[in-house]
Amino acid sequence: MNNYLNDHKSLEDFTCTICECLNCLKHFEDVSSFDKKNLEGIVKKQEYKKGNSLFIEGHFAKGIYIIQKGKVKLAYTGINEKEQIIRLMKKGDLVGYRALINDEPYQASAVAIEDCFICFIPKDLFLDVLQKSPMMCFNIAKLLCKDLKFAEQRIVSLTQKNMRERMADALLFFIKEYGFSKDGQTIDVIFSRSEISDFVGTSIESAIRILSEFQKDKIIELDRKKINIINYNKLLNLSKG
Amino acid sequence: MNNYLNDHKSLEDFTCTICECLNCLKHFEDVSSFDKKNLEGIVKKQEYKKGNSLFIEGHFAKGIYIIQKGKVKLAYTGINEKEQIIRLMKKGDLVGYRALINDEPYQASAVAIEDCFICFIPKDLFLDVLQKSPMMCFNIAKLLCKDLKFAEQRIVSLTQKNMRERMADALLFFIKEYGFSKDGQTIDVIFSRSEISDFVGTSIESAIRILSEFQKDKIIELDRKKINIINYNKLLNLSKG
DNA sequence: CGCTACCTTGACGCGAATCAAGCGGCGTGG
DNA sequence: CCACGCCGCTTGATTCGCGTCAAGGTAGCG
């Protein structure tokens, strides 16, 4: 029984301090690979308000993004404009390396799900470092492996599990990725119902119904958009089918 | 409307000549990175009969495989032992790099779907080259990007398309990956009905029913396990929903 | 205070899974 | 060489999960 949640460790190694972009990348590689002086002129730090796009499906990649603060979703536009959320990212995560490495248009759009500060490193600089530094490159390969593993395990879940199980998976993943807020039981991220259904891959109505069921079954407690986890173990069992 | 079939180019660059394993890897990197003499003792060429496993879910990766001849499927064991075919590979493809790079047990099993000749390169040697050669590493990263893109687009398809559309996708992918045999219209791979359903992510019965429908609609022609494509365009349109 | 966008619940119908039964080809053994 | 048995394929009947449509509720904002 595989479960794509079990071993998707958060990338502690890559946690970035809020202020200097260099700090983000130096976790990947000895800073000596970068010309520090040059970087300071090139790297741009920018604010994105909730709902703003970092980049949009179809556009060509001009560089890579590093989240210094905030949360971002990566979503495909599927059939009939229905969104499918593919990945979720937070402080310290890199965004947009896939299109960059493959040198092709973005397949998905990246949108801030809360107010963000995000650094931008131009394509040439990033690729240059990547091609000169095996260690940097190897670390990126590792990132890609993690993403790939997650995606493949999700394929299995999405095709073989029912809605309840997939919703349980989703909640567990939200916890894994974003953790709890101070009270220790409220998932520390605010999604609209529509975003939740976009992640689970279902209709809004079904998502709502299942959340209500979970509440009735004393697994979670809903307070507007906040989701409190009351019985974590029950959630775990649910996800196993 | 995205379609994960459109741009999944076959990896011509990596096509390997049948006989010397070195030839496989030199497409990734200047052979000088390898100690050619050493390789000849270390690299093992082995035969796998149809149905034999290269490796099994849960085992630790000991090296990487290069297909010199034949076809291989990569499949997860999902809920209730139901298989989900995640990737399909052929002559010239590398197998097993994900577990190797991440240094963790295999998540999936690799099984020969026809008689194969496959080379094996031990972990240490491969990782050594990878960490010394940025170009080699970058090429592997590109492979990972391709896999990731494919997996993510498949997530969208599997969650948003219906059975007919998914079956059309599957057939188109089989064609993309394995091409036609000499007659120019028979897909050049033999799958059992069960394998087809494992790829599409459905029940055997549904898979069979839909194939019959396709035959009735003059899109394909079934001759035992052979699948002839009669109307390719219709298939394309179907996959678009 | 009312408008809008989002959330919620109910009723209905379709598509696909499951269960069940029969078919057919192939390999084995008499 | 034929008969039997097994495994994979096929088709039909039934069930049920989930998407869709419809109607109403609620919060936030101007």
C-alpha cells in the first residue's frame, strides 16, 4: 500500500532566510560559484499580492523564482478551463525550474495564494551556474526526483482511490506542506473550496459534501475557510482506503 | 487544451547501438569521463525474458539499467494489488535513475514486456560520473524534466477525462513510444488487456468495452492482441474530449 | 442596505465498477 | 492427434459513486 504523503519530506535544506536571495541559493551550492557582486544587481526581489501570477501557462521561461515569503500554487488549465493544482510551494522553494531546464514554455501557471515576496534569477545566470557546478545540478536533479515521485504517486491515488480517500490525502498533504498554525490543529493555509476541489480533482460540490461528512464524522471541524484537524489518525486511516 | 502526448519527443539523442554499453552512455557525456577499461569489467549485459523483473518495488537501487533491446514497463502496485503503469520504455532508455539519485528504495517495479537485453551500471560508478560531470548531470536533469512533465500532464488527463478519452490518449501514447510495425498501422507492441487497463487506470472490462466501441466506430481494428489504427485523426480528436 | 461572489444542500442521471456467466485459444497429457 | 483444463478475453446485468443542475444561504464590501 503506497502513500505519496509518507515520505515527501519538506526541503529543510533549502529554507531561505528572508532578505537576501543569495542565502537561498547558497544552500544549493557554495556561493563562490556565483559572482556575488553581479548577483546583487541582477537578482530582483518583488512583491506578489494574493492572486497574482508569477508566470502563466504558455509563456517562455525567463528565469527562476525563489519564494522568500508566502505560498504559491502551480496549476494546469485542464479540460473546460478546469484547474488542476499540481504542486504547492512555500518559503524557500524554487519555482519554474522545469520549463527552464527543458527550455520550453511553461506548462502550468504559478499563482500566489497569499501575499508573497519572491526573488527572480535570470535564466542565463541560473543555467550558467547549473552547467558549471555538478553539485548545484545534482541538487536540482534531486528536487526533480522528489517532484516526480510525488507526481507518480499522485497518479496512482487519483486513479485508484475514491473521493473520501483523495480528500483525506489532500488534507494530509496540506498539513505536510504547510503545517498547523499556533493552536496546533488548524491547517496553516487558507484555500477556497474551489481550490480544494482543484487539488483533489473533483467538483466543488463533491468537495464540500465530503468536507461536511468529515465534520459529521468528527474528523475535522470547519470554521469558514479554516480547517481544524480533530482526529488525525482517522484521517490517516481514511487515506489508506 | 493541453495534451501530454503532443510534445513528448522520443529521445533520439540517447538511442543506443546494440552491442556496447559504452555507446549508450557516451550520448550523455564525452566518454573520457568514464574509465573505459574499467567499465568493460564492471558493466554487465544481461538477458531478461518477457515477464522478468529488472527490479522490484521496495528494493534498494544498486545501479542503473540501459535497455539495449526490448521494451520495459514501470508499474506501481496500488490499492488491492492493482497495477498502475507509470512509464513505458524502450531501446536506448535509462531505467532506475530516480531511486538512485534520491538514494531510496524503488517505488515501482520494472518488468520486461518482451524479451530484452539490458546493461547494468553499478551505482557508485554512475553517481561518480554524475557528480563530476555537469553535462552528464544536466542531461539526466532533462530526462527527469521530461518524465515530470509527462506525469503531471497525465494527472490532468486522468482526473479530468473520461474513459474513451483516456483510452484514446493511451493508444496515441503507445504509438508515440513504440511506433507502428512494418505495415504502418499496427501498433508495434503487444499488451494484454490487463496491461492496457493498468495503463489507462480502469477495469479490464471497461477497457475491453471501449476498445470494442472504437472498433465499431471504425477507429481501430482488433486482431487478437494486435491493434490496427484505421483512423488516426479520429483518435486525435477523441483525446481532446 | 443591497449586491456579488462564494458556499451549501438536494434531486437526478449518467458512466464506470463490479459481479456473473460464457467463449476461445493454447498447452499438456493421455 | 484429440480431449481436457486453464487462463485470458468478452459481453450482459446490476449497482453505486460522483458530476451536474438547480435553488437557496451567507459573508463581505461598497
